[in-house]
Amino acid sequence: MRRIIAVGGGSLDLTQTINEEFLRLAGIPNPRLLFIPTASDDSPEYILGFSAFFSAWGASVDVLRLSANDDISKIDAADLIYVGGGNTKAMLARWRETGVEEKLREHVAAGKPVSGTSAGAICWFRVGNSDWPQYEKIPGVNTARLDCLGIVDMVACPHTRDEPFRLREFMAMMERETGAGIGLDDGVAIQIDGDVYRILAVSPERCAFHVKYDGESLRVRRLFGHDDFRPLEDLG
């Protein structure tokens, strides 16, 4: 059963209440938390900050550094996995080369929780609205579609509040996509537990966006934080 908390973005301090909920999903004290910072090319500063933050909340933090050819069997030993932000396209390519993608699918299928922010959020969905063109320095292009893992059969977009171009470009992209999309502000997450979901938000004004093209017009509605779980098919 998939157990996913996909975070739209924001610092670990901003998303602290969401991160606390993620740690609770382990159901045990001092869970083994594996951080996968592939999208940032295993940034040492990112690793240091992440490890300090979650260690302070009682997690036993390990890191999978693919740049150092770490053993991907670390995934098998983890109670929880968190995927960092950065270049989603490069991350997914590296995962496929190294066998990480298959290991992550096994982790999710076993009902073990996963989370992540930005690249680490959209990777679990069928398609992501990604800023990979900026990493590849494509002139005048901010975002583009990217096929992702497909564990959740939806389109996902991060940073809808904090990047001024993002929601507009996500909506334009959705006019060419089948199915529904979910956009997430920084400080907002969608928590998926099997076939139900809820929206987690760090403040009342931050929200998610449900976006769907019905063949004639684009339908957009805001989803604010709520405690109850609702059928994921309602977003279909």
C-alpha cells in the first residue's frame, strides 16, 4: 500500500509540521530514515542540513550518495525514505541506471512511507511539471513535462505559490495532459495513504490546486488543508 507525503517545496523549518507527520508514519521511535539527495548531485550542505534537522527529531539518518557509489541496499534497511529537491530529470535517469527505481518501487509496495520535496515530490507521480529545462540552460523555457515513476496516476507540480511562472505554466501544460493534476504551494503537501488522500498545509492561506482539462475548458479549484482523508478518485 502506497504511503506518500509529497511536499510542494519550502525549507525544512517551514515544513516542520509536515515532516513531523512523516516521521509519525514509521510508527516506531527513532526510525531509520534514508535521505536520497540525487537531484542535488548529493550536495554536502544539503545533506548536512537535512541530517541535523531530522536527527534532532529523533530519526536515525543515513544517506544514499549515488555519486559515491553507495550500496543501494540501504533502501531495503530504511523505515522511511525522503527524496530531496533539485534536477528531477537527472535524478530519474541516475535512478534507472543504478537500480534505485526498482528498489524504491519495492519499498513503496511494502507499505513503507516515502516523502520528498519539489523533485522529491513530483517523482512519485505519472508526470511532473519540472524545471529541468533550466538545468539544461534551454533559453526562454522555465518548465516542461517529465515522465516520472507513475506510482500515483496523476500529474504533479511543485512551487505553485513561490515561483511566479509555475502555476501558469502548469495550467497550460495540463491542457495537453489526460487525467488530473495537483499543484502544491511551498509549505503544502498531499498525503496519499492507499486510495485516500488529504492536504497538509502549514498555514491557512497556502493551498493545493486541482487542475483538469475536460476537453473544452480547464477546471481549477483550490484545495486547502484538511484533517480527514478523502477518496483519491475524487481528484480523478
